[in-house]
Amino acid sequence: MFQALKPLLAAGADDAPALGAPGRQALSFGGLRALIARTVATLNAAGIGRNDAVAIVLPNGPEMAACYMACASGVTSAPLNPAYRADEFEFYLTDLQAKALIVERGSASPAVEVARRLGVRLIELVPRAEGGAGDFDLDLPAAAPAAHGGDAQPGDVSMVLHTSGTTSRPKIVPLTQANLAASAQNIATTLKFTAADRGLNIMPLFHIHGLIAGVLAPLSAGSMVFCTPGFNALKFFAWMDEAAPTWFTAVPTMHQTILSRASKNGDVIARHPLRFMRSSSSSMPPQVIKEAEEVFGAPLVESYGMTEATHQMCSNPLPPLARKPGTVGVAAGPEVAIMGDDGTLLPRGGIGEIVIRGANVTPGYLNNDKANAEAFAAGWFRTGDQGQMDAEGYVSITGRLKEIINRGGEKVSPREVDEILMDHAAVAQVVCFGMPHAKLGEEVAAVVVLREGAAATERELQEFVATRAADFKVPKKILFMDEIPKGATGKLQRIGLAAKLGLG
């Protein structure tokens, strides 16, 4: 097993295509490796080296994929959602102690102004028109060379992402060079990637799913990745015709939207037979799996991942092994077990917390002893998900122990939304929670108690949240009540609140 990205990315032949994009000439593996080396050297010459956090705010596409690969190879890459508002960028750039921010030249992102205000160095990415898809140069001010330059070493932090906690403050998940390499190899092994494969990437590239399963894993096997500007149901089949993919990975809502347009695109599907499809980030209804397999004539494998595991933990295997709809498959990289309330590992069939350990698992949250004490038990990482494992080792998720709202793979901390709503002058009390949604799995909802004599509408409060947080965090439903519903002990109980209020 490789423990670093440089040897991992040596698989593709120099002249073989590595990155493609709509209407663009492909960037070869030789070109990608040269770009990575050039970018690391440029950053090092400007004083940015190993374990220095560099935030990346770029639109989806080959430049984002290539920039992530380059940063992860020599510094600490910190991809951020371009949809964030100024307040969110300020939090993340400060929390990461970012040394620099990479944006595309001419970017109108609020992150630019925030970085200037915070004194974070601004680096402009300039696409190279003469190069292949994703080729670029960096324009940044000169500085003294980095003290710790060169290629990242196995124990270096090569990527940091934030994950929502049960508190309002997201936790920083550091992923080492060895974590990234292990996960890429686990996924490549599970999906049997070869140089003949071509992936159609429609996943966002600030998300662990898109970055690791969509980009790093296939590139590690010498496969090409065709990078789209992001998911667009109206363009999916045109991209499929251009990319001629052998596979794609997506979240369930994307799969369902693609299926809704598939009947009009049977000729495209017939021209480009897929080897498989993959789904991850939230559960996929077995009925949808069956329909997708019938429409595309290819197996759909459902996988189970999380940021702390550098994405993949379990996966349903490819044929001839069995796929079990309704399960997330078997351990696919790390060891997976079910732990009882007393900390003992349960026999097959027992219901408890899903726990993992392995080379792809984060060494622990940054600067958060309390979270680490809660997250690790006897060397196992506690996922916060409840589940069971059958006699053949297939894992089913039976519920979540955490209060995090899983909106189609986007994780929302209810406490974060609580605190935003509490800043509204008319709001006295609030509790946010997840309510069932047919396609997304869950949607954000809230109960609000208004201050005496104050008035506010649902729309007014939604617009207030939207000024401070990304759209996926805005409550879809706000109920106004005289008091917050409490559990038997008088405590707030987010879990089960939707059912209690008749919302699901």
C-alpha cells in the first residue's frame, strides 16, 4: 500500500488522459504530474509548505480537481463550499488559521474580501488556455521560502474539512497523506478501476465524496476523470455522450433526478454502456436501485462513507459478489464492527453503534480533546450511526445516534441554525431538527417561540437565516408555538420531534 500521493499518482502513462471537461482537450497524466510539481514548488517558494493550511474556493471543474490534487500533495488543502456567505468564510478561514486562499482570477466570492480583512494571503489561479483541462498557474506575491517544503510525508496533514457536530461549532477533521492514499486505494480496489475506466464526475469538489471517490481514487489507478461544472440534470446525458464514461458516483437525489430524464435518453445510454454506478452519502431506496439497474443495464453499488474515514467505510461489492439493497455492504477498507453501550463488540445480528478503525481513519479532531475522547473507544472510531451486521458481514444502518440533519448528504448542525435564528429580534426560543423528506432523506425544520408582542413570518425568518448561512441550512418549515416541546425529563429532544409535531 502506498502511503503518499506522489507514488500513488504514478500509475497513468505520461500520454494517457487524466482530466477532461466539457468542450476541453484532456490534460495528460504527464501534464498533471508536472502541474502538481510546479504548483508545490510555487507555493514553497512563496513561504507555504507542508502542514500549512491553504483554503480553496473554486467552482466545480477540472481546475478545482487539479488544484486540490496539487495542494494535497505538498501543503494542507482546505476545500470550502463556494456557496458559503461572508460570515461562514470568516469562521472557516479563522478556524483553519489559513495561510492563504486560492480563488480564480476575477472571483466575486465574498471569501476574497474576508481574506483581505483577515490578512490571509490571496492567491489567484489563472487557467492556462494552451494547456489541457485543469492546467493552471498561480499568481501570488513573493515571500521567503517555506521552512518545510517538498512533497508531503505520510504523517503530514494533507487535507482538512469541517464536519458538523452536535454543538454549533463544526469540528476540524485532519486527514493525513497516508489517510488519503489508503482511502484512494480502498475505493480503487472495491470498484476494480483500471486505466480503461472513464469517470463522469458530477459531485461537488469541496466534498469528501467527490474529491476522494470521484477524483483521487480513479486517478490512482490511471483512469480518466471527466470533470463537469457540477450536477445539472438537463446536461447530464449530453456530458455522458461526450465523456463516454464507464461509471459515475452520485448521491441518491442525483440518481433519482437522472432517472427521471432517462426515458428520453435511451440512445445515449445504449451508446455508452456503464460498468457500474455508485451511490453514497445517504441511503438509497431499494426501489430506486432496482429501477436504475434496469434502465442503465449496470449494477448500482451503494457505499457508506464519512469525512472522518476519508470517505469510504463499507460498500456493496461488484458482481459476481452479491449486492444487498437496503444495506451499505461489507467492510471496504477499514475494519468495521458493532459496539454495544458498554463498549464491547457485539456478535453478528446485534444492534449497536457502528465503529471503525484502519489506515484511512483520521488520527483525531484538531484542538478538540473533548470530541476526541467521545469519538474514540479502545482504538475504534465511533461513527455515531446505529446499525447491525448480518451473518455475511453486510452492514445495515438502523438510525443515527447524533442529532445532525442529513439533507441529501449535506450535514447540518441544528445548533448552528438555532444560534442564527436566536439573533433575530423577534425570536425568544428556537429548536431546529430534521423532518423527513421523500427525496433528500431529511430537511431542516424549526420550532420558534416569538418574544411577547413581537411578530415575524416564516418567510421573514427564512430570509434572515439565508443571509448568514448556505441555502441548504435554511429551515424549509418553521412552526410558531407558545413553548418549545420538551421530553419527559424536561430536556430538548430534537430526535423524534418531527413525528411528535406531525411532520413525518
